[in-house]
Amino acid sequence: MNYVESDVICEVAYAPMSDGMRIAYASYRPKLGRHPTLFVYNCYSAGALPFDQAKPLLDAGYAVLGANWPATGCSEGIVDHWFPNRVVGAYGAEVVEWIAKQPWSDGNVGMVGNSYSGSSQLWVAAERPAHLKAIVPTSVVDGYETMAYMGGMLQPYLATWETYTQNLHHSTGMEWRISRGDTECVNIRGSARQIVKNQYFDVMREHMFRDTWWDSVDVTRADVVGQINVPTMIIGAWHDEDGGAVRQSARIFRRLAPNLQHKRLLLTNGDHRAASIWRGYPFIAEEQIKFLDRWVRDVKNGIENEPTVKVFWEVSAAEGDPKNAVVGWTTSHANWPEPTVQRRPYFLTADGGLSIEQASLSPKEGVRSYLYPTGVELNGNDQQFALLPYRYGVLNYRTESVVEDMTLLGNPEMILFLSIDSGDDADVSITLKDISPDGIVLFLQFGLHRVSFQEIDEAETNPEEVLHSFTRTEKLVPKQIYEVRMSLLSPLAHVVRKGHCLELTIGAPNPTPHTLAASIPAGSPSINRIHHSETHSSRIILPILPGAVAQAPTPASGTLLNQPSRKEDNFIAGGLQSINPNEF
């Protein structure tokens, strides 16, 4: 079909809930018949869903309904905060059952949506509403260490996000609904029937450690996602600027009900919008519709026979437009992480190398120092990435040129032996880059960790993810050497082509939001040291897929979303040992 707005019925109204509150919704459906329905549910303006967002779902054969979470937009409700949790799930489950009872519904409901529209699906599905048939959560990123406190560091941009959502999404949605005949929204907004007791950012600042409150909003818990009993397709992008979307998606995938059939995980390079059914890659949208067609419309398209995990490699988007996306190649896998991946250590050496040989002899053995927190690797876009970090505030390490393609698939683990000479804490920022023979530096991934969070959750840590408890800090003692274990923010899929090198940069976090991620560095100005020896073997453990090679030409610079690049003529080792007296 190719619907225009006059072909369908648009209904702007309220769904009654069992507690007497009402959820604001906007729905679209063909004028005749009973239809399977796709439900979009978020804290933004889903209750004011415009036709252009409903259209691709209508054209695919569905009725569409968008609704706001309780106490957001024009929805009624009294909530402690508007972070996704069991309250959001319970209201959403009621909406699913309400949809199924409508005369225009055939009783089959699916859910789609990106970001918080993705998180809400998991909370709703955990309630097991009888008429929910499938969910497709995409770009889910809302955890303590994957979004709010990346590596234990509070992300101030979330205050901006809260203000933006309240001032733009909610007001715009209200205006849209009023223009379509809603006479009640203006009286609901700010009334006793719409109360949010605590501000979003204030709650997060109050809970600076991972405590029972964070547990209450953690959708990755086995007692939440482990309750899901409908087909589930999870989609994430390695370079999601909102945080560790793939890291969180992989954790959800792993913890879904052990006996859940028809679960799938799709992974790609790209940004936060890449997985969106509306704004993302067209091939991702096609995958979502195919999955929903099978389990909501009962179209026998064979998707249940496809491999569980699919990875899209080197998706390039001309002019930065996801709609222009071209897939380099695709691989399929029976599980995640890929079981054939080999975890291979590359040791940091005192001469700035990354070597498969452990540092044991001079010049590879020793200590390197850098001025903290003066060196920041900006990775927001090409203009920012082009600004080289202050060389004395970072340490760079580089491999030899690889003699054959080296394919990375998974999350590297970083193990550093670090000491400080002043203060009681330090933040570590890690950046991994690909260096071509002609000096093109391509951003691959980054990681953050506050060193005072020493305690590791050994029960949940696995080769793919080092997970800290984040329940307490242990202040550092100057001159003492600490082992720092950390994963990068998300996994990656990348081929280091023949003749290329890998480069690793150690520095401080960026204090100013350039895309989103930013944090005020902890501790004091200090000369920090990285140790390299058999006893203190600082290293990165790379997830290498044996025998795999590039299956497409190298993408053009600037076409990999959220992977900026720059040109460098020479390797700069960085650190205080590299000081040139002629510069002063």
C-alpha cells in the first residue's frame, strides 16, 4: 500500500487505565477491517505521533498507535520519576490489552521503537500481556554504566536532554494534539492528575553509586528480561553516541528467558538513529518489518530459520545520511559473543609499542608518564577529532603493520597498571584507532573508567564484558600501583586491513559535551604513570576472528557514522618522556 493521510482514520484520544488514569494516544488505521497493530510507547511525543511516522507501518499492513508514558506528554499519572521501570511496563501492558479489544484490532499487537521507545518494550513484555506477539527494541541504552555514569562518571549532558524533552517534545506534542481537537491536554498538563515527583537528572545525581534504585530501573536484570515470552529482535549500533547500546543489548540478549524461542540480535556500525525504523538504515527497517510480519501478522517468510545473530560490517552512508546506507558485507552467527573468537593479548611497551610479546627487556620494559588531566582525544566528529590531544597529556601505543587482515569482533578488555603522584583518584579514557599506510587515522571505539571503582562483579564479568559493582569507591594512594580492568564502551566489528596498524591512546575524559559523552575528570593535577613489565603487564586483549578478511573495499572517509578520521604524518608517542626542549 501507499497511504496518504486522507486514506486512514486518525484518532487522538485517551485510553482508560484500571487505576482511573488515562494514557494519551494517537492512532492511525485503514477505514475498513480489523488489523494487527504496532504500538509505539515513550516519554517523548508518541501520543502525538505524526502521520509521516505512521505511514511506513501503515504501508506494511498495520494499524499504528503511539502513546506517552504515564505523566509525560498529555498522559495522566502520578510517578516518582520518568525513568523506564515496572510502572511504565504495567501501564504499557494495559494499553496492549486495550488495543486488542478495539473493534478495529484483530487482537495481535507488536511493538517497535528506538531509544526509550525501545526500553519501554522490554518493560511491557516483562508483564506478559496476552495479546503482545513480538517486540523489536532498538538502540536501548539507559543503564548506570552504559549511559548515566559511563565508567562510573556522571554524564552532565543528561540535564540538557531532560530540559530538551520537557520543553520541546512535550510542548510540541501538546500543540499537535490541540490542533487535532484534544480539548483536555491543556488542563492535564501540570495538574494533580499528572505529577512527576522527582526530576530525572536530580534522581541520577542523588544515586551516584549503583544501588537499589538503579537495580529497580535496570531492564537488563534476569528477573525483568528473563520474564519475556514473545519473539524479540534486539538491534544496536557500535558507535551509538548516547552510550553503550550494543554492550547493553548484548547483555539483554544473554539474559533473555533461557527457553525463549525466536530471539535475534542485529549489530551494525552507526549512530543512535541507525537502528530506528524511521530515521535509520533502510535495510534495518526491512529486517524489523520482516520479523514483525512473521510473528504479528503470521506471514510465513522463513525468518525463524535464519541465524540468531547478524552483523552488518562497514555500513557507509554518503553525506552522513542513513538513508543512503550501503552495507559492506554481512556475517551470521549462532550466538553472541561469537564462540570462535580468540582473545589475544597485545602488550603495551615502554617504547610506545603494542606487541604480542610481553615487556621484559629494555626498551620495552619500564614506565611512561603523562600529565593528567590535560590530554583529551575528541571523537565527536571530524572537526573535533582533527584536533590532536595535548601530546604530554596522553600516551600513544601502536602495533606494527599487520601482514594480513586482522578482524576484530567483540569487546576488547583493557588491563592497565597505573599509579598517580598526586590526589586520590583518576579517570582513564581509552581510544582505539586504525592507522592506514598513508596516515589516515580512523576512530574505532573508546572506553571510560574511574579508577577508584576497583571492585569487579566477578559473577557477571565474562570475556566479553568486565562489569564493575559500582557500589563504592576506594580512594587511591599516590605512588601505589593499581590494576585497572575495563571494557570499552561497546564492542566493535572492524577489519584492520593488511598494512594498517592499531593505535591505542590513554588520556583523560573530555569535560565538555561535544556529542554527548563528557565528564569532569576526578582527582587532582598529577603525573600519572603506566607500568610495563612482566610483573605489571599492561595490555589490551583483542577479540580476533580467525581467518576472517575484509569482503569489500575500504569505505570512503566521512561515510562511517560516528567514526571520524584525520590525517597524521608521523606517530607521536606522547607523554612526558617525549618533551622536546626546543619547544620551550
